[in-house]
Amino acid sequence: MIAMDQIIREGDPILRQKTEKVELPASEEDKETLSEMLQFVKNSQDDEMVKKYQLRPGVGLAAPQIGISKRMLAVHFTDFHDKSYSYGLFNPKILSHSVEKTYLQNGEGCLSVDRDVPGIVPRYARITVKATTLEGEEVKLRLKGYAAIVLQHEIDHLDGVMFYDHINQDNPFQPPENSTPAE
Ligand SMILES: CNC(=O)c1cccc(C)c1Nc1nc(N2CCN(c3ccccc3Cl)CC2)nc(N2CSC[C@H]2C(=O)NC)n1
Ligand code: NI
């Protein structure tokens, strides 16, 4: 079971590395790892598990955050329109995105960042992601709003990008051009 002490915190160079593509079909080892990552995200949203193991809640986790520099991530959440997502994804790739942007009005948090970093994080409002699921099927996900934000945050980790890299240093709370808050 993945616990908080296995989560790599900012400052560790692995979080700034570009990850390697996963050889497909995925090995049993890579499938086991991704399955554990998905279970961790689920556990982090379960009151009992949070209390028992002092977990920080999250809706996504990328492999570099547990010290593995591979292109795989797990997400588990319900968006603001009650649509649920639960995936382990190998080699996710953003095929296309909107010009319009969106953002979380309260900013973003990250399990690898043990501090509040205030500010608006501009994200594409709509994205199309191609990936191979934990179950081995190729999917094309058309995402918008919160789901688009979460996937961009986690895919960023696979390219060594942290959420605060996107915050406007001159005016962190200035909504980006052509944007509407995710709701
Ligand atoms: C909707 N709330 C806000 O926006 C938000 C609101 C206030 C402050 C900040 C800073 C916010 N920002 C933010 N809040 C989250 N959580 C809200 C609480 N939640 C959760 C908590 C408890 C049980 C179950 C769950 Cl589900 C877990 C997820 N998550 C992310 N991010 C950025 S994208 C990846 C994702 C992530 O998993 N980070 C660890 N940002
Ligand atoms: Ni993160």
C-alpha cells in the first residue's frame, strides 16, 4: 500500500525530469504499480483510511511522485457536474486543446507540495487525451472543466512541470485572457 512517506516532495530532481514512455503491453510490474497508485488516490478520499494512515486527499497521482520516472498516472474523482472518473493511464498524450482557458478559483494543491501556493493556475478549458488504460484498452478522453484541469495537472508531472510554474508572477490572481472559472 502506498503511504504518504513514499510521496516524493518538491526539491527532489525526479519531479523535474521528463518521464519515459511505458513499454506496451504493460508489464505485470507496471500494471501492479499503476493499480497501487489508483488505490492510493481512492484511499486518500476515504475518511477511515485518511484517519488511519494520515493521508492527504487528492484526486490524481503521477508516477514521478512515488519516485518512478515513467509516463503513467492515476485519477479518481467526481467533477462538478457529478460525472465520475476513475482511471489508471499509461502514456497519456494531449492530442488537442481549446484556446479558451479555465482555472480553479481556489488555486491548485499538489501532494508533492507541502505548502500553499496561492494564485490562479491557467489551464485549457477543454482537452482531448489519448492513453492506454490499466485494463489495456486505448481510450480517447474528451475532457472539460475540473476533469480537464486534473488531467493537465497530472500530465504536467510526467513532463517535470509543477502547477505553480503556470501562475502569473506579476499578478497571481489575474484571471487569464479568454478564461472562465471551472464550476
Ligand atoms: C476543488 N477544490 C479546490 O479547487 C480547492 C479548494 C481549496 C483550496 C485548494 C488549493 C483547492 N485546489 C485543489 N483542491 C484539490 N482537492 C480538493 C479536496 N479534495 C478532497 C478532500 C477531501 C476528501 C475528498 C477530496 Cl476529493 C481533494 C482534491 N485538488 C486540487 N488539485 C489540483 S489538480 C490535482 C488536484 C489534487 O489532487 N491535488 C492534490 N486542487
Ligand atoms: Ni501534483
